[in-house]
Amino acid sequence: TWKEVQDALEGGTIYFNSAGSFWPSLGALCRLTNYAFGLPTNVNIYITPPGSMLSVPPHTDRQDVIVFQTEGSKRWRVFYPPKRIKGKDPLNRGKSGDVLDMKDLGKPILDVVLRKGDVMYVPAGFPHTTDTATIVEQESVPVHDDDGSTLFDETSVHLTMGLDSHVWALTYAHMRWTLLQRCGKDWKLDIKNDTDYWDSMKTLPIGFLLKSESESESELNSVDVAIEEMKTILKKLEPTRWEKESLPSEEEIRQVAKFMLEEHMSSLFEIQEYMYSDIDPHDENTIVKGYECTQRQDSVMQRYGAFSNNDEMKNAFEKRRLDREKKAATASSEL
């Protein structure tokens, strides 16, 4: 109830993950975003009371996100990715005990107050922090809105739409990982150059990311583009290795590209089309469907681990799926 939400807000920001599975309008937004970008999506809701000095501390996410400010105002500061530190995931900084200090991030590349109706894009790996109490330095945003109301005098509500290419293994780094394991080759390496690292983390040529450079290349397909880019990335990351050792064959690379861009991705889209359709928040079948789709997504990732000849990943997703089944069965028996 709204009373419960208000009580929870006394402790700071509250959020609703995977909201597209439970609200019809947000499910429709996820499906439209799927169609527009050609990428898997997920939307969360964040609600923050006014006067919160730190809604979320500086952190990074593994999703590219589109932020929709739907109510109130919120200040966002976004920074360039910091220099990578060995043993720390650049897409998961500022979480699980890791701390990103503001003084180490330098000057923000974006320092704005989002108001109702504003939209913002934040790439994966770019640190950001939010609050509902401070005004942008240098006063580039007025304290008062056009109607005379004061910023941050209302509860802030925003949607974060995640474009989940990293979550679902749809990057060149994942393609390289899969390819080398299937070929029985060593895939581990220590990438010294930050630019090379981020180049390898690019999303595969999916949806709107597949662009032809000229009319004559209009028939170019995603598999062919991925194959050529994969060869480039392999050589860029380990130039001396591939002077002595043969690259994976064209056919080996094609098998991986076709699996990831056709079978793997189509399975994810099929699940999301079902998950985000025919939603009724008052019907318990909607909750059941959300559970079933989560299980199916884990099965897709389990299959991806098996295709990659990586038992650790395959077994981890299988265990997560089976553990969830046990919890569901226990909860059902207690009703």
C-alpha cells in the first residue's frame, strides 16, 4: 500500500526490481524498448524522499541504462570510468564492500538535476551518484521551477531501463570467452590498457547497433560483422600470441557467432516477450509467470555455459534454478 511505501521512505530510497514483470504499463515500455533497440531489457523503479543527502553512493552498473524521471527531482552526477584495479570488476564498483571515493573520481562529466519528464542515458561502467538535497554547483539549474515550486520538495520517482547486453553475455568479451574455451585454448589474460578493455566489452552487433557503412553493404548481417570484429579484438588484445599461434578458424568463430546472435538471443527475446505481455498485478498468475520466466532465463544461461564448455557457469545457473525450485516448493507446502 502507499502507506507502507511512505513508512519505508523514512529509511531512504526504496526500489522495485523487475517492475516490468508486474505493471502492465512498464511491461509495455520494456517490449517497446526491446523493439526499438533490439536488446534485452529490464526496468526498475526508484523512489526517494526529498532531502536525502545520498540516495545511492557512487557505483557502477553492468547495464547501459536510460533514466526516466517521472515525479519530483533528483540530482545526478556521472563520472568517467576510473582506472581499473586488479581484482575489482569495473562493472560492479561501489558495491559489496567496495567503495568508490568521490575525490578519486575527479570532476563529473555530467552534473544535472533531472525533473519530471527528463530522460538521461548512462553507459555501463560509468560511476554515478544521486541525491535529492543539493543543487548543482555553479547554479546551472535554478532552485525554483518555472511555476515557482522549489526543487526537491516532492518525492522523487524515476525508472531505470536497463539494456542488458552484459547481463546476458551479448558482448565481444563473452564471445571471445566462449570461442577460446570451445577451441580448447587459454582464455585468461590481463588486459593492461583500459581502452582495449572497454573495446572488448562492446555489445555484439544486435538491433540498432548493426549499421551498414554504405548502401552497398546493406545486406551485411550481424554474424559476418561479429566475425570480423572478433578477429580484430583477438589480435588487439594479444598481438604477440597470434603471431605464434593460429587464430580460431573461420568456421569455429562462425559457430559461436551464430549461436550467440541467433539461438541464444532469440531465446531471451522469446522469454521477455512472454514475460512483459498480458500482465495483471492483481492476478497471482502474473507472479507465477514472473517466476517461470526467471527460471527459463537461468536455463538459457545454463545452456550458454554448456555451449561454452564451462562447467562452472553451467552448474552455477543450474544450482540457482534448482535452489529457487526448492524454495518455491517449500513455500507452496506451507500455504
